[in-house]
Amino acid sequence: MSPGPDAAALGSGTPLRLRSQRRDCLDVRKARGARGCKVSVLIAADKFKGSLTAVQVAERITAGLRRVVPGIAVEALPVADGGDGTVAAAVAAGFERRETTVAGPLGDPVTAAYALRDGTAVVEMAEASGLQRLPGGVLAPLTASTYGSGELLRAALDAGATTIVFGVGGSATTDGGAGMLAALGARFLDADGKPVGPGGGGLRELATADLSGLDPRLAGIGFVLASDVDNPLTGPKGAPAVYGPQKGAGPEDVAVLDAALCRYAEVLERATGPEAAEYALAPGAGAAGGIGYGALVLGARFRPGIEVMLDVLGFAPALERATLVITGEGSLDEQTLHGKAPAGVAAAARAAGKEVVAVCGRLALAPDALARAGIRRAYPLTDVEPDVGRCIAEAGPILEDVAERIARDFLS
């Protein structure tokens, strides 16, 4: 986390602007008091990756607010955009946490969790096939498989899920979801009729695909692909080119993976029809190393991850009860504006006429960009502690100090 180019513009570096913002906050408090409204705060923030979970972010903000306004009504609704942390957000919202043993990205057994409530399962592919599941953290761009993600989906079906929200992100894999499909009953064979090897690299040898053995229960459920990216499967904006390097793929590996996924889509087109080729170009197909493509082949409907999660978590009724909404994530930057949790929260809150402020570790958005997103003001940790290392190591206490500032500006 490092202070963004506009961090000073929202911090102590521009006293005239700050004085104007404080006048705005005073005007807000006076208007609220005139209406006789009881102040209630909704905290709907994502994790600070590498520092705090979304649940911990909410706890720290609550503690800071109550130092200034003891007893203030605070409702915490940790959120996620479909990537890592999605199951934890669902559990915090009242879903039951379920655990099962599945194959990790390299086949080693791992304990993975999903969330279940009233027939709706929230499944996070990173629980089974994420980077954090790689033994020793050693990257395996050509051989990492999504087989365990398919096993996790099957566990949700076994538990009686009739709707599955499949959050994808943070993957160690670039296999187009072939491993996932195999775990659910598909067969991918080479020219000799033998199963191809694991991972995207194994798809180089793919000759035929047989999806007739897919779990029949998949046809009878509501299946939603929740992702914050809309990349296609292959090409310059595809999964290997854009996300492969994050998983250890060098230039030669990227070329190999892209060619292998093109072959994979062609073989699936021969096996299932022209829809397979259309899915490869569809938004979300390239998500999480192409597992989005596999989900689309299974009949999933793509939706932006934060929109899905807000629905699943019960954000709308919580928003109705709130006077002020606090959102945030580790870094507020250009990516935030394209489907990340704070942007989704702010858009929904703005539509409901609610005020929104944001907390973050790093701020790299100008005030006008924040305003367009529906965020009144952003509070980076670096305004309190300029040392980035300390911000990361001591994010919790610093976030409490930031929350005190919010309380003084908007609530006291």
C-alpha cells in the first residue's frame, strides 16, 4: 500500500478543501437533526488484502466509531466481489459454513469451505483451486487444475443446494475449467483415448471431449457465475495473456496456454455445438484462468460478482435502515471502479439516496472520480500513518483511528 497521487487532496495537504468538506458534513448533521432522524451506520466493506479480513475491517471501524459516539447503531455486512473472501462474507451474513476435503490445484487433499442457507450455496473456487492452495506457494502455471472446484460444487449439490452462486477469482489455474468439468463427470481424451494431463498444459493433447456423463443435477439448479472481470477466454485480453503472468506463466507459457485453450474451445464446439464457441467470447469466460468458461458451458449465468453478493447477503434491507454507509477495500484505484465491491456498494447506496464514505489502505483516485462513483469522501490509512510498512503491519489500530475521524466528520 502506498499513498495514491491524490491522497493528499483528501488529506491534510489541502486545508481549504478540507474546510469545505467539514462544512458539508456540518450541513449534513444539521439537516439530519432537523428531520429528527436516528443515525445508523452500515459498514459494507471488503477485506484489506494481506492485512485484515472483511469481518475484521468491520470490527475495527465499529470500535473507532464508538470511541467518538458511544452506543451508535452500527450494522456490519462484510462484502466480497466473488473472489477470495466470498464464503467468509456469506458466513458473516448468516450462512452456515460447510467443509469438505477436495483436491488442491496440484492434487494434494485440502479442506475447502462453502456456505449454505435455505437451498442457496455460495461456492468460492479459490477455496479449492486458489493460489493459497499451492504447496509451498510454488506456482504451477501449466499443471494447476480446477478439479477440486468441481468437487466443491458437487459437495454443494450433495448438500441439497438448488441455487449455486459460484464466486471466481484468486485462482492458481489456467485450465478453462476443464478440471472442474472432469470432476463433475466430463471426459477429456487425447488421440489415443486416454485422459489428458492436468492443467491448461494438458489441453495441448486434447482430441475429444465427452460431456454426456455430467452430473444431471446441474440441469435443475440456478447457477450464477459471480466475477469482477469480463475477459474472454483467449486472445490479447484472454485469461492466459492477462492473468497468466500472475500465476507464474512466462511469455512461452502464455502462448502455450492460449493455444491450448483455443484447442479446448474448438473440441468442445465439436462435442456440444456452436454455443461453446460463443461462450469462449462471452464476458466472464476468462475469469479465474478460464473457469468462467467452464461454468458457462455448464449453463451458468454471468453477473458482476458484487451485484450477486449484495443480493445474496441481504444488502437492500440493511441499506434501508442506514443513514451513513461506510465501504472500502485495501486499495481504492481504477480497478475499484470496474466491478469491485466498494463501487457496487456505493452505486446501490447512491440509488437509495444514502451517503457513502470509504476507507482504504491506499488511495489512487481523484476526488471527482470518487464523486462519480457515489463516494462522498475517502479516508486512506496513509493519512494517519504515512509509513506504508506500518500501515500494513498495524492496519487494525490505524483503521480505528480513521474511523474516529469519520465519526467526528459525519456523526458527532
